[in-house]
Amino acid sequence: MISGELAGGDCLNAGCVPSKALLRCAKMIREARKAATPNNEFGISFRSKSGVEPMEVDVQVDFPKIMERMRKLRSHIAPIDGHDRGSSLGTQTFQGKGVFTSPSTIEVVEHGKSVGDPSNPTLHFRKAVVATGGRPYVPDTIKGLKDAPYTTNLNLFNLQSLPKRMVVLGAGIVALEMAQAFATFGTEVTVLQRSRLLSKGDDEAAHVLEAALEKEGVKFLSGVTVDEVETLRRPSSNTDAELPLMSVSLTCNEHSSKVSLECECLLLALGRIANVESMGLEDG
């Protein structure tokens, strides 16, 4: 096996594991708020140990604690996905980038080296599986986006402080999961969709999901065309907790004129593109 990134890939480091950890916390917060509602349907009430009548409870969210829990769960699972585990099962792992040099050979380009370096290992094979995964799609047609401090799943889970406002570009599964979670945590979330939610899924289900998320505070804009992203403030180099500030200019069905949305977190969730460049595949 040739591994160019952290063991475990996206699932462990920037996908399934951290996202589901956040969703679990969000679910717990929603359940706690239901339980704290006076005369709730579940028959739950709160009173002091001294027997004082039912109290009103304000459920507080500690975002750094949520992220700390996520990191602990990720580190707990990591050894199972690690290269040492693979070695114990008989898998030999080479760290670097694989580049096909012939129909039966592949060169492992180690970090800091280039293709053709005589110190790079060359592996011979009869069959090869290309499982290089993908990366977030970042459009190059939106003015200012490439230079903006936007967020994708690759760095979303590095947040140290809760953004006051989040704009989500995209309306697929990842976009909706994170929109719901951060809205539950207390962020003002706006989802920008070009057509409808879950464009590749069931239309009826999409409407049900949209209604449910709106009840939880998520806002939606449809028929969106993003014209420009302006960076108003870059994150401070002194602390990870200092968030950037961006302004997203767009047109949409809900407004007759151009709209500008300010946010501390611009999450790009527009799908993925395959990691197949510069692997020698184009050479046949």
C-alpha cells in the first residue's frame, strides 16, 4: 500500500468520524433542550435537591469541549486505522505519492523528492488498485474565493471557537449535516442552494428535510448565484480562536436585488473531485 496522507484517510481525519461526533453532541443538546422545556411531553422536570418547585433551565453549549471530545474519539479510533495495524495484518506500507512509470511498475515519490529520484522505491505489480479518494471542489469562477479563508471538511474540524455566522455553499448531505449541527450549537447558519436540497436524492424527502432544518434555525436561499467573496478580516496569527470575516455577494430567488451576507465561516460543500492528477495515468 502507498499512502500519501494521514492513515485513515478522510473518514477518520476529516469525514465520518469527526462529523458524527459533532452530530452526536448536537443531538444531545436538542434532547437536553426538550427535557428543559416546562411541562414537556416526556414528563421530565428539574428541581433542586432541596425540593424546590420545577426550575427553568438554560442549556449552555461549550463548543471547545465539543471539539475536545471529537478529537479524543478520533485519537481512540486512530490505531485501528493506523499503518501499524496494517503491518500486523501483513500489509507493507510506503509513505509517499504513487506514480505509474509503466504498465507494471509504480514509483513511490517520497515527501520532499521528485519523480525520477534514484532513492525513490519502485514497486512491481500485476494488478494495481487506485483508491486515492477525492478532495473538496473549489470553484474558480467566484471572484475572490480562492484568496479567501474559506473552510472545507479538511479544516472545519480544526475550529477552536464557534463562529457567530456560517454560510454554507452547497446543499448536499455534508452541507446539511453541518448546517444542522452548527445551528444547534448556536451559529446563525444560511445554506445557499442553486436548485434544491439533495439534488441527487428524493424530491419529497428534500422538502421534509428543509422544513425540519428550518424549525431548528437553519435559513435557506434558493436559485443562488455567488458573484464574489470579499475578505474583510483574516484570522489572527496570534491565536487559532480568532476567526476571519468574509462578505458573500449573491443573487437568489428570495430577493429581487443583490444580497451580501457576512460570516465568520464560509463552508464549501459543493462535492468532490478525484485525486488522480500527476499519477502517470494520463500517459497510458
